[in-house]
Amino acid sequence: MANQIENDERKQRGLQIAKMNNQIKRIDANTYLVKSQSNHGEYCVSKDTDEWKCECPDYVFRHVKCKHIFAVEFSVSLRAEVAVRRIEPIENLTECIFCGSSNIVKDGVRHNKHGDIQIFYCKDCSRYFTFNIGFERMKHNPQAITSAMQLYFSGESLRNTMKSLRMLGVEVSHQTVYNWIRKYVSLMKAYVEKLNPNVSDTWRADELWVKIKGDMKYLFALMDDETRFWIAQEVAESKYKHDARKLFQLGVKAIGKKPMTLITDGLPAYHEAYKKEFWTLKSPRTEHIRHITNRGDRNNNKMERFNGEIRDREKTMRGLKKKDTPILSGYQIFHNFIREHEGLEGKTPAEACGIKIEGKNKWITLIQNASCRT
């Protein structure tokens, strides 16, 4: 009976710690640092197979489940219970696109070789309009356009995408495919930048060289450690002389906070930018881990896997054509919101961050919402 009362007290104290700010620091998915409640130290709580272990005296000497383990368990469960923001496809219009009136009625269907489009009539402004959000005045239907984007960002070249569409009865040139990508990437980019993904407090940064107009450049990328959400990117002329502050500034702007742990390789540019953007005399301080190992979760395997994605895409294109190409922004959208990752149990990084794109065609859902909200 006394043991049960003590266990309940530790559990209650763990819940209080989990609800307090800056008491728990995530190192990786299996390692957390929990501040001591009696001194200025901290205890490492780590998972070995399916069991949490702690360095505190309660766990080490008394072999009981301590308040620090309870705190980590509560912290993990609270994060998992964060409400998912669902972005739904727009299946029906409720307002006139000209005057905003809700006094609209369906008035027939327009037939063409690419399918049927619903026609609406506004009784207030006496104007007709169609239900084709995001694809107005486009010659080809949304399915053909989004199929081209899916094929291209999945690894096909522009010309192979053109040939695949031809087998589906869609006759377009490879330049038309590129024009679609440029138009809709620009539209979606402005929309997704306003979303607020719920990323973890541990970020990773790395760089890889890419060929742009025949010259070697470097793509600097910032990624969330837990959800693999691609937070920010920047193309630089040089690796060692580059100022990485802009990359970190873009990351903070996109997420609305700075990380508690930053993992990079030993490139001096990262540490210089870290000292100027993240380091502070006040607590909590961002920790910069620069010593990547080959074992455990302190390696950079996640970033290397991510770099492999970019490298595969670049090989198909045989290099990028310009520095401000929409291809990199488009692939960032594809990586975050469309592509499912085995390491995330079949989820997209956006879903792991609490943003779920609904609908059978996620491209159409994104384009529709971007058209209405940008």
C-alpha cells in the first residue's frame, strides 16, 4: 500500500514536471535530459529496447520508476495528443468569386474534352462562373496537371513526364509541364509558408553540392530531427565562406521559435551563425552539437538520407538551370506534404507535425486552398 502511494506521488510529480516550461530537453527520440528539482543538475532519461532508464538515485539505487521517467512519458504523450490541423479539399463553392455573395445557385455543366465543370450563377451580381478553383482558364484538367507534378517530383524528367502524359491522352510539350510546375509551385509556396508545423526542439543542418548552369553551388538545408520536416533552404556560392545566418533566420521565421538543440557537422560556418543567431547568456540556451559520430542518434544519417533524395532528383535533371529555380521549392513541398516516409511509419513530415492534407489528390487540395487563401 505504501509503495503504491509513493508511486502515485512520483507519477503526479512527473506530470507537474512535464507541464512546466524548459524542464525537459529532447536530445533524440530515445534520449531526454530532465532537470533536477532539488539542485542545478539534470538527469539523462533514455530508452533501452522498450524500457525507460534514468540516472537519478531513485532509479539507480531503489530500482523504482522515478518522477523523471514519468515526466518524459507524459511529455511524449502530450506531444502525440496535439490536435491535427486538417486541410480539406474544396468540393463546393459557397460564395460568389466576384462579389462574395452566398446567394448562388448551380446553373448547368460545361462539357469539354477534358471533363465536366460545374457552372454557378450569382443572383446578386448576375454573373456566371465555374467551379474550378486554382485551375481557372487552364486548357487541361486538374488531374493531368497534378499527375505531371507527381511524376516529375517522383523522379521523372520533363520529357519522360511528357511521354507518360501522352499515354494518358494528354498532349503537351515538356515546356508546358515546366510552366505548370513553375506556376503552381509559386502558388503553393506562398500558402505553405503561412502554415505552422509543430516540429521538435532538435534541428539538423547540412549542405551538399549541386550543379547550377554547369557551376558547383551548395544547397544548405535545415531539417527537423523528429519529423524530418524540411524547414528551410538556401543556395550558396561557396561552402566555407558562406554565412549560414540567413538559413537559421529563415528557419526561425518558418517555425516561430529557435531550436533547443542544433546538430551539424564541423563546418565553421554553422558555429559562427549559431553564435550570432542562437547563443545567449540567458537560459534556456540552444546547444550546438558539432561532433557527429557513426553510432547512436548523434550521427547524421537522417540528413545523409535527405541529401540522397536531392541528389537523385538532380541526377535526373542533369543539374539545375538557375539559382532561383522553382524545382527546389517544389521538391520541398513534395517532401513535406506529399511524399510518405517509411521512417515516419508511412506518414508525411507534415502529418508528423500535425498538418494533414486530406483528399485522394493532395496536390489538388493544396492548390485549391492556396488559391483561396493567398
